[in-house]
Amino acid sequence: MAGGIEITFEPLSSRGTGGDLVVFVGDDLALTGAASEALGQPGTELVARAAASERFKGKAQSALVLPAPAGLEADRLVVIGLGSEKDRAKIDWTVLGGFTAGKVGARSARVVIDGPGFAASARDVADFTLGARLRSYRFDQYKTKKKDEDEAGAALTLRVADPSAAEAAARSAEAVAEGVILARNLVNEPPNVLYPEEYARRVSELTQLGVEVEILDVARMKEIGMGALLAVAQGSAREPRVVIMRWNGADDAAEPPLALIGKGVVFDSGGVSIKSAGGMEDMKGDMGGSAAVVGTLHALASRKAKANVIGAIGIVENMPDGAAYRPSDIVTSLSGQTIEVINTDAEGRLVLADVLWHVQATYKPKAMIDLATLTGAIIVALGQDIAGLFSNDDALSGQITAAGEAAGEKVWRMPLIPAFDKAIDSKFADMKNTGGRHGGAATAAAFLKRYVNDVPWAHLDIAGVGMSSTPSEINRSWGAGWGVRLLDRLVREHYER
């Protein structure tokens, strides 16, 4: 029951009673089809009178709620506006599902998926359930006192044209919802609970879904030479881990995989270059990129995606004790390239450098995508509603952009030019780990580009969207689980066979 909500299906002709009754109208307030039949003449007249009294115009994402409606066997009648004919032609079913769940709250409801000027396909209904599940998510396990409504779970019965087809499509959507919720849980966990070893243990539970999981400990990382990642971790009492997840769902087991790489800094104090105290508590979410990768592998395995996908995450804690790495240190990465440390708070790119190199050298992927809450600069550039995309491959960039648009997780492509690469040249090593204040997101991406060779690659800087996220109709959580829906859509459309 992903998201704490139970969803069932029944035919449009059903006449069950009790709970809320939800119907949809356009800006003309006309009740049509099964909605009109469910309300009958008394209900239709009631809606008309109440709409006039409340000045309800049926605009998109508006609602009219009538408690104890006369003549109807329902606790409440919830009338949801879909807007004009133009609005109804481009309904975002995921958002609509979230909006509806928000209006129902912790109640049971019958939702008539039939209305003015639209015919909901099984895929549309599945997207509706996805939005409802994501809206119903709560992270409250550490609260010892809860309100009655926090204890209750919602239950939606969707009346649809083809219940069997809708239920089948919704199972795939539920797998995606589970992946997003897993990612949200990981981001929301406090760092004293989700330290590197515990994080790796939780990821190992994906084996129950058929995912192969390999965990690299410190001894193994030293053996192969992950000097950049180990440098970041050396100031913490918690040992780092690298976790490799393999989902082999393609019919051809030898088909090169898509590789997803995530930054997993479970807490980032900034190290010796320590952050200011204000807002440092948010740094428990500096592993949002890795959470998206774990959530995506969960979703793909749950819905048995016909694709080969590698997930790889570097899990560390960046702390400032006497053993911590320092500005002016020079470390040697797995690639053999040396890095002059300018700022220990630019740690995520060092973690990613070793994991990117390991993945491209070991698994020979057809493409690599990394996700990281990497720079504050990307928030300055794009705010908290869109992620920054950097790529060395136009085709891959276009696929990610389209998948993000379709999934509702938008990206904006940013430039990668030689000047950014030149900005990270060092006098003393092969490169510096920062390129200065200007263009910080771009110079960080240029740093990562040095570790991918000629593999088609994209970097998603999700600092603005991965944590402390903007509330939306499908998310009221601090952690959004951003990236799972985008990556699942990308795999579905371009990598499944």
C-alpha cells in the first residue's frame, strides 16, 4: 500500500455508497456521463446552487466541497474543476490524482473518473493513482504524538471504464510510487540513523526484488585506488561504502547497461571548510542523488523492466576531525589523475569522480547519468523547481529533457565549454576541485566530465529540487524523491526492449 493509501477499482456503473463522492466538471459546471448518473437530478441541482453560492467556476485545480449533501448517500460531495476545454485537453493526471487525494485527505472516497470532454485511458488512471499515492506520503515515524488524522489511511475506489486494464497499469505506477517513497524516506532520515553502513545495508534489501548488490568496503576501495572518495571520508568516524546495484532485465544479458550514479553524502558539514551553522541541518539531504538511484532501481525491479541497468552510489560523511582532508592536500583518484583540494566543501565531485571512473571502466555502459545535490550555484541559476542538466551528448540530453517534461520533473540544459574546463586547471596537480565563485555549477560539471572518457554522459545537479523541496500537489514532504519518475520514464521509453 504505497503512500499509505489503498486504491481499488470498480466499473463506472457501480452504485456503492458511503464515504466521499468525487466528481469532475469543466468551467461550464456541466455534470456528464457517469458523474451525472451518480448524482442524479437532486445532486445536479445541489451542485448548481452551491456553485453559485460559493462562486465556484470549475477552474482547473479548484474544488467545491459539500458536507452531508442532501439527497446523496455520501459523507461529502467533492466537485473538482478541470477548467476550460483547452485545459481538459492537456490534463496532468499525476497532478490531478495528487490534488484529488489532497481534497479527500484521510478518508474513504469513491472517485468517478468520467467527465466533460475527456476519456481516461488505463495509463491516465495509472498516473492518477501515482499522484494520489505520492500526495498521501508522510514521514512521521519519529513523532511520538500524532493526531487522529495522521493515524488514518485514505482509501480510494476509482470508478473507471475498464477496471481490469486500469488495475494492471496501476501496478506499474505503484512500483514507481514505491521507488519515489523509498527515495523520500532515505532523504528524510536523520544522519545518526542513516550513516554509510546502514545505508548500504538498506540498499542490500533490493536483492529481495532480484537486484544484484555488491558493497565495496574501505579495504576494497584502498585496494583498487579510490583515493578521492576515501579522502572525503577520512574525517568521519563512520566508514564509507560504495554500493553497486545491477538489474538485468533485458532478454539479452550481454546488452551493455545504462548506468545511474548517485552522490551519497549522508551528512556534509563542509569538512575543514566548514559550513555556517544556519541551515546546516539540511545537509542530511546531501545524498538525494543516491536516493534517486536507489529508488529507480527499486521501481525498475518491482515492475520487471526489460532493461539492463547499473546503479552505483558513493556513500560518505564529510566531517572536520583531526584526520580530515585539508585545503591544499593533493589526492590521487581512481583514474590516476591528481586533484588539488581547494575547498573541502566541494566534496561531492570527488566522490562521484571515483564512482564514475569505476563504473565506466568496469561495466562498459552504453550511457551514464549522475545525479547529485552538487552546488548552491545551480539554485541561484534555476531556483527550486528545475534541475540543471550538463551533458557531452546531444541525443542523451534530449532524451532526458523529454522524459523530465513527460514525468513532471523538468531539467534545463546548461553549457559545457572549454573555459569551464580550463578554470579547474591546477598549478600543482592535474586539476583543482573548484574553479572559483563564478559559474560554480558549470565548473563542477567540467570536473566530472574528466572522469567519463567518451561514454555518453549527463550530469543532473539536483541541489534545488532534491531536498527542502517546493510543496506541490504530489509532494508535501521535505524530501521529494526527485529523479525517480524521470529516470523510470527514460528507461521505459529508450532502454527497454
